Amino acid sequence: MRLLDGSNELRPSDNPLDWLGPGIYFWERNPQRALAYAIEASQRQQKFSGKIKTAYSELRKTMQDSGEKMPMNKGANRQLDCAVIKYVYQSNNKLKVPAYDTIRSPFQEGGPIYEGANFTGRLHIEICVLNSVLIKGYFLPRPVEEFNPYLNKAFEG
């Protein structure tokens, strides 16, 4: 509610598990998945995955040249994806290419929904907002009770 009334702001996340790099993350058109993630995070079940291919190759060479170990993705840990995206940011900055404001990408999560499927049970689109000035407001998805079941509930703790 503090977001809605303007007394609080979202804080960008910046850790190696943020697969699209540092920013504020959203689920596109998927309030059910966002709610599930929030519940899982509260239960500590979640941890906070052309140019990209070129950036990967250049990052790998840079890491090899410096003797550093290349990050790896493992399950929900998307350290490699995060490192590649950060490398794109850094490379663009050096080349004076305007910075990205947002990144949008599908995120495959969960098992296949049928044999041989590329669709997974928890597939969703994630949006990472790098430039928080672009966030113009917040809203509660409707029906409010379905997508916001903890609204106005008292918590112990």
C-alpha cells in the first residue's frame, strides 16, 4: 500500500541472480505468477537467467584472458545470463551507445507441460526496468481479493 500511496518506492535489485541485470523486475500480464513468487520468496523458496551471443563470446574471452572463472547458470541461479547482460551494458557504455531503459525476455521455469514441449508450467515474461524514472504509477490488479489476498491482513512477526 505504501507504493500505491506514494510513501515508498521500489528498490532496484543488483545481485548475481538477477538474470537480466540490475533493475526492478516485473511479470508481464501474469499477476498469478507474481503472487506465487512473492509467496515463495516469503517462505524462502526463491532466490533473488545476435548482440547477446557476441557479448557472450567477448565476455568469455575477457574472462579467459584475465584468468577468471566464467559464471555458470544452474537452475534458478542465472549468474551467466546476468554477467552477459552486464557485459552488454558495459560494452554499450564504452561505445557511447544509449543505455537501455528496460529489458524484456521470456523466462522458462518449471517442467515441460507435455512430452517434448518447450512450454513450461511456469513460463512467463519478465521485464527488468533499469530506469525507474519511467515507472509512472502502480495499481492493484482486479479482482483485488484474488490477486492481492494479503491486502489489509495482519501479519505476525
